[in-house]
Amino acid sequence: MWVAGARPKTLGASVSPVLVGTAVASRYGDVVWWRAAAALGVAVALQVGVNYANDYSDGVKGVDTAARKGPVRLTASGLAAPAAVKRAAYLSLAVGAALGLVLALAVDWRLAVVGGAGVLAAWFYSGGPKPYASAGLGEVMVFVFFGLVATCGSAFVHLDRLPWLAVLASVPMGLSAAAILLVNNLRDIPTDTAAGKRTLAVRIGAPATRRLYGTCLFGAIVAAATLCLWAPKALVGMVVAPIAIKLATDVMRPEATPPHLVKALVGTARFELALAILLTLGMWNW
């Protein structure tokens, strides 16, 4: 039950930028494996934390209902008490914070500031009196933290500096992660609207959300292709371009139903992970 509530099928959004950032680091210096493992732990713990926090906050606010289509919601479905889900969120975020503190002590104290911002962003996505998801900023923050911060941070912990290639490599990761949230919120437009949760999808409407989803996937492929100018073997990442085209085509159909969008949600997470693995293989300094 708790594993399902963590939404494991979407955790590629946290694993992917760490893989790519570590591969970038290998091109500039030595990879310290315990730091790579700690960075991965931070990323996954924060995503699990935000998933539980969102489950709790939306459940107690009545945003989610038992009839909602999508990954299991522990609070709304009554599978777990709200207080228990809240504790699970706190525990996950605490694990991420602890691992981040270890990295900060070993590498640079400024990482603690970045990690603290990540923890706050995880909680206030849908928690607190003014959650930024309801301000239409969810996708922006996902791009920042699961793209720029996670990728660049994963390179920084090995090099103690930020190579420009890490910034460029963070773009396809951030756009792919934003696409995951877009298709999730596209599916939830009816229930979010009824509950007064004004996500970006609610604000711009379903047609524009579908187009923005396709744009994010197209942008991710273009950004990944750009990496080939400096790391020619990264061209292997283009193997997954047809998957992006298929996903965009399916989601952009107006007749796509919530079950289709749930399938696309999982497919988008798998697309990002596949792209990350291929880019990692292509950019690694073998």
C-alpha cells in the first residue's frame, strides 16, 4: 500500500537527472560513487516526500476523491489515516534532508541551502495556506528542481564546480519531468476545477495543456540532440524520439480519456528514464 502510494512508476523523474548529471561529471573528473548514491537518495526521497505530501494535502482539502482516476491516493481512498500519510511525507523529506546534509558537509555548505529549498518546494507544492500548484507554478518548479537543480547538483557534488554541459543536459530532464506533471494535471482538470485547485492545466484549459505537453517532449528531444555537438555519442538518445512522438500524438487527441492519460503518465516517466539512460551511456567518459 505504501509503495503504491509513493507512485513508483513515476520515480524515473528523480532518478533520471542524477544519472545524467553523474555522466556529465565523468567527462570532467572522477566520479565518487558514494556521493552519486547519496545524490540519488536525496532525489528519490524528495520525490517520494512530495508524492506523500500531495496525497495528504489534497486528501484533507477534498481535492482528491475515491473516484479519481490515476495512481492510488492513500488519504482520499481511506487506505491510510491522514496523520499517517503526513508522517510518511515528513519521514521521506527528512531522509532526503539528512543525505543532502552529508553531501553539503563533504562538498560545499551551499548545498544545504539548495537542499533546504528543495524540501520546502516539496511540501508547499500542495501544502500550506497558499500552495504554488494552485498558482499554476507546479511545472515551473518541477523544471527547476527535477531538471536544473537535480542534474547540475549531481555533477557538482563530484567536481565542486558547475560545468556548462550540466546546465545544458538539465534541460531535457526538466522538460520531460514537466511533461509528466502536465499530463497528470490534464487528467485531473475536472476534479481540480471542482475543488478550486487552479493548476496550470486548469488555468490554460485542456487544449492548450495538450499542446504544451507535446512542446515539452519535442523540446526535450531537441535539447538532447544538442548535446551531440559536444558529446557525439549522446546521439544514441535519439532512439527514444519515436516514443515521444507517439506519446504526444496520443495525449494531444481531444478524445483521450482519463485511463488513456494515466497510461501516458506512466509512459512519459518511462520515456524520461530511457532517455536519461541512453544519454548517460553516450556521455560517460568510458
